[in-house]
Amino acid sequence: MELLGLYLSVPFCRSKCTYCNFASGVYPANYHERYVARLEDDLRAIRSRARTWDATLPAAVDSIYLGGGTPTLLSPALLRRLFIALRREFAILPTAEITVECAPGQIPPGALDSLVECGVNRVSFGVQSFIDSEARLTGRLHTRAIALEDIRRVQAAGIRDVSVDLIAGLPGQTLDSWFESLAILADSGVDHASVYMLEVDDDSRLGRELLVNGGRYHAHDVPADDLIAELYTEAIPFLAGHGLAQYEISNFARPGNESLHNLKYWRRDPYLGFGLDAHSMLRARSGDALRFATIDDLDGYLAAPSWPDSARPLSREEALEEAWFLGLRLNEGVSLAALREEFSAPAIRDCLDTVQDLESDGLLAFSDGDRVALTPRGRLLSNEVFARFLAEPALV
Ligand code: SF4
């Protein structure tokens, strides 16, 4: 039975972190109720809208993810409203993974109580660094002590599955300070970790500053690219040595603690995204993937009608490209047999030249004669690898 994942974006933050390129921001609290009311409308409308798109909506939900943003900035009453609406509109399995992203230092006691009451069983903490000076330079509002205390509070409240995010490449970071953050993460006993390399793009203040060599957000203290690559590379054996095995380019877990929700993105399983800048993937009755997304401007989103009139099916070429660049993110890689079954043998034969070129470059490796996966070097250069799979010859 195909199961559905639900993502809800809650784009409110207490302050904007300098490296953040998400559609989130600091908004007056009077947005909160309007936003939740809008999510309730979207939840109510999706079933009939999916029918007009001729999309299949799996009957049961096995993962929910509240991200953003800082969902715990919503009042306990609004958090409860969201979960009541979710349970009214969807059959949520009793075993469903229900994750909420939290910022350390921003989980008031009432919010923690309401998370437990709403059935949340996984918390993902955006720590980014356990070094106080590094966290402060990027606008994070927590210290190491606060982060560790919040991990303990969440676990003591009965939410056993905890994940911690770190970023490699923050201003002021060194190899020593990075190992210190990794060691604290490992000692905290969490079962899941995400390690991201700093993204340099126009969508964050630090990224913009790096592009133009500015000085306001400490761009001059950002480690050189080679050191960032080394930080990321060193994290992999270190975390493995502490029981957290890499299973995706940026994700590490103890066995059985992989993020069920995020696996849906990489395995192209169906999910619905609600709220600002939220992406969805459903299957049309024909089997084609339908992808659609909401806009990333909060006032525009609140003023726009619920859901678009139509959802564009991916072409077979686009779906195959996705199968490569999403599947290769996973350490398990891509199964050629599964691709042949989904896209036809000639279509996959057309891709094999690219695979072989990348294998000779040391970026991809075969295993079991069927699976293709990134090598460690391929993970560092993953964007280059993915670009090679775009615009393959037309499918037959
Ligand atoms: S990193 Fe998280 S807490 Fe910081 S601004 Fe972005 S969404 Fe908000």
C-alpha cells in the first residue's frame, strides 16, 4: 500500500540566521492565526483538488514533518489546531513518524507539552554549531548549554528520536572547533544527524556577502572551500565511529533511525507540502509524477487562492533525471533494474555512457552489478554529477 508524507511549513523565526536561505522570516505574531487558518483551508481543500488533477491520494499517512521556520513559535493552541486539522483530513497511522523542527532555546514548556500531546515523536534541532562564538556570529540565539539542555528536555518528555543539524563552513570554524562540535553531538546520544556544507547563494545574507566580498556578516571568517570540504569529509568517519552511519549526502543515523519522511523525497514517494514555499509530489492515475509548489512570499501566499487549478505532470525525461539525481543522493544508490522496469531498457542504456564516464572519473561506483552510487569524491562534487544526468537523450 502506498503511503503519504505530509510537510507543513511554518515560516516564522525569532531572528533571521545569516546563512539561512529558506523562505522564513521575522513576522508579527498577528500573522500566526491567519497562517494556521490558511493551512486549515488548504488541508480541507486538497482532496477535491487532487480529484480535479486526476491525482491519486494514498489513503494513509506515515510521516508528518513540521519545518520552516520555527514551528514552536506558534502558540500551543495553534499547534493543537494544526494537528486536529491534520487528523480530521487524513488517516494517520499510529506508527507514523511525526517530526517537528526546533531551534534550541525556543521551546517554551507549553510548546513542548503540546508537541507531546499532538503525538510528535521526533524533533530535529537546528544547532549548526555547539561552539558559542560560531553560533553567535550567525545570529543563532542559543549556547551549547542551552542546546544540550533542550535535547535532554525533549528526550525526558518522551520524544526519543532526536536529530541535530550542523553546518560545515560557518564563520570562525576551524578543524579543531568542528571536531569539538561533532564530539558533543556524538556524546549527546542523538540517533540522527544532518551535516550540511554552507551554501553560498543570493538567498542568504551571508551567501550574498560572500559573493560580493562584504564584511557585515563575517564573510571574511568563512573557511576556505578546501577546508569546508575537509570538515564535511572528516565528519563521515567520525560519525560512523560513533554509530551514526551516512545514508544520504547530508544525513547520518543509527540503524533504523533514518528519517522516514526525508527518504520519501529521495525515493520519489508521494508527499504533500502545505504552507509557504512547500513542494509536493503526487502520482497521476496514469502513473506520471505530478509536482507543484506554493510561492515563497508570505503575503502573496495568504492572498492567493488555495492550490493551483492544475498540476503539471513531469515528462518521462524529467522523471528519469529525477530518478538519477534524487536516488544518487542516497548511499544505497540507484538500482539499474528498477530504473529499467520504470523507464524501459533502451532509456537506461542511453544513460550508461554517462555512468561509465563518471565511473572513470572516480565519481560513481557500481556494486552487485546492479547498483550505482556516488563515491566519497562524488559526494563532494555531487552537483557536478547530477548536472551530467540532465537532458539525457529522449526516451523511446
Ligand atoms: S535557519 Fe532556521 S531558525 Fe534560522 S532563520 Fe532559517 S529557518 Fe529560521
